[in-house]
Amino acid sequence: MKRIGNIYKQIYKIDNIISAFNEVCKNTKNKNKSANFKDYKSIYIARIYTILETRSFVPGNYNVFTIYEPKERKIVSQNMQDKVINHLVARYILYPAILPRLLDVNVANRKGLGTSEGVRLSKKFHQTCKIKYGNYYILKCDVSKFFASIDHDILKEKLKKTIKDAESLKIIFDIIDVEKKV
């Protein structure tokens, strides 16, 4: 597959910023933060546009805390502005670059797919295995701290093989490297 380029300019189109802004506000659990962000919507949108257009984005530090229900988990969150920028990067840079390379059976974080499609595929695989093998086993496992264990250098090399747009790679790598500070 070809590497994609000339995609950075998509993230600072005003309509795209407004869409990502509204989605972040809708999905933010801290309603006080969301309300304050909405009160100054035009200022934040103008600031995000300027930051992205001038290529001066510097990700802020993560807010790190631990929750204990149902099990102990380390939660890492960002400020609202960084969340909007991450939505833009994901939607207009990463999705076009990565989604065509995913297996069709991967339903995680893909539009139009989700739990119901995952259940449907699971039933289909169950039926196929039952016919083909009769008796079979399924291994169910959970990789502890999976995302925290991803090697950033390997991830960056894989992204370089997929995306040729230097501006897009820079903003992605800046976001990836912020986690080293956590």
C-alpha cells in the first residue's frame, strides 16, 4: 500500500475543529470543564486553529490519577484543548492512514462497527470452528498494561512506513512523546 501524504491541512479546517470540539464537549464526563470550555467556544476554536496552522502545538502534561473500581487502574487524561487536537489528529491523519491496513474482523474504534458486530463475528467464528474442528478451545486473555508497554520507537517506525507527510508525523510524534513525561 502507498504511504499517504498532504493530510495535515485537514486538521485545521474550521468545520473539522468545530466538529471535534462539539464531540469532546459531549463526551467529557467532567461537566464543569465542559461548560467552561463551551462558554469560550470561539476563543478556543480560534486558538486551536492558530496553533495547528502555525504548527506550534506543544502537548500539555497529562493529568494522572488512579481509580480502584472494579480493579486498580491508572487513568491518564488531557486538558480539553489537547483532547480536541487529538480528535483531529486521529480522525484526519491516523484513520485515513491506518484503517485501510486493518483486518476486516477488527471492530475496535471503527465507525459503523462495535460490540454488536463483534458479537456477530464471534458467532460466525464459533460456527466455523465447530464445523471444521468439532471440539476446540478458546483462549481468553488480557494483556496487563498493554498500551503502556508499547515501544514508542517501533510505533514511530511503523507510522513512518504509512505516513509520508512530515508535518503529520511531527504532531503525532509530539503526542506520543508526551507520555514519556508521565
